[in-house]
Amino acid sequence: NAGVMQNPRHLVRRRGQEARLRCSPMKGHSHVYWYRQLPEEGLKFMVYLQKENIIDESGMPKERFSAEFPKEGPSILRIQQVVRGDSAAYFCASSPSSGNSPLHFGNGTRLTVT
Amino acid sequence: GENVEQHPSTLSVQEGDSAVIKCTYSDSASNYFPWYKQELGKRPQLIIDIRSNVGEKKDQRIAVTLNKTAKHFSLHITETQPEDSAVYFCAASGDSGNTGKLIFGQGTTLQVKP
């Protein structure tokens, strides 16, 4: 059973460009969570999605960030007009249910904005 | 919303000694408390978890205790080994709505000296 798959592993963008981060949950998991980790800091919740629905986006910045989890295909975290402060590791996690189940993390996408 | 505080931020022990990491949380509705280990450049991995109907749980050299009245929980690692060196994160379920969202502590960097 493949784990949570994220790609790309590393992404370099110039200021003002768009970044698209992809996450395929574990097989059988329909709940996806995105977290951001700044260097030497903890994991900050961004957004929780189920198929075709955003359930909780309380951790998402109000502008430039969006997320989706379409009926078919991976979940996408999109950052428009990136700035240097967006440089971080973005982790996706999945779980089989919404009720107090362990989150299984992918290997993350390390975004560098130059 | 939920807030999780973790202490200490760094911990250095001699191989064979015990290590204790403590966390407090603010939302009395939280009922799920996992611990994750993250090695440098890698994904967070679940090492142990506890639910609010249990006061203590042990798995080989790792144990977790929970005090719901005081809203704090702790990770205990006995007979530490150099491969235990990593960053450890505690987490608490983020809301009483059972979205499965986890709120993480700031992390503890554990160094085990051979």
C-alpha cells in the first residue's frame, strides 16, 4: 500500500510566479490535510479537504492560497504570486476518517522562492 | 481555537538515560493526542498516540501519559539510543467538531549523545 505521495519534492519559483503542489492520499483515505513548516518550526495547519469539498480552511492565508481535492486526481495546493516568505516545506497528510485517526504524512514539497 | 505548548525546545541526554517531553493544550474538548518523530529532511512519523479515555500507554521504550484535568500530556523515552535523535512533535485534535485536524506543538529537538 503506497503511502501519501507528494510531488514535486523540491520546487523553485521566482517571486511572482505560481506554485502548484500535488498530493495523492493513501489508498482508501478520503480526508486530506495540508500543513506548512517553516525552517526549524512546527507544523501549521492550513486546510482540510474531502473529495470536492473544503471542510476547514481556517489556517489558509486570505489571499494567494487555494486548495482543491477534485473527484478524480490528487489534491492541489496552489500559491499564486509567490513571495520569499512562502518558502517552506509543505506537507500533505491523509486519514481514512475524520474522527481522531492518525494522520499519515507525505514526504513534503520544499518550496524555495528566489 | 486549540493551542498546544511544548517544552523543552531542545533536550540533550546521554545514551541510556531517559528523556521526557511535556505538552499542554487549551481546548478541553480535545480527545486525541498523537506524537510524531521527524528526522532531518524527512516526513513526520507517528510513534505513539493516546485517546482521552486512557491515562497511559506504553510501547516498548516509549510511553505517553495524559492528565485531562490538568490538560497536559507527556512523552517518555527510556534507555535512549543515538537513533532516537530527532525532532519530536506533540499534537492535539483541533476541535470538538471532529474534523481530524491536529494542532501541533512547536517541537523538541532531542539529541542523544553516545
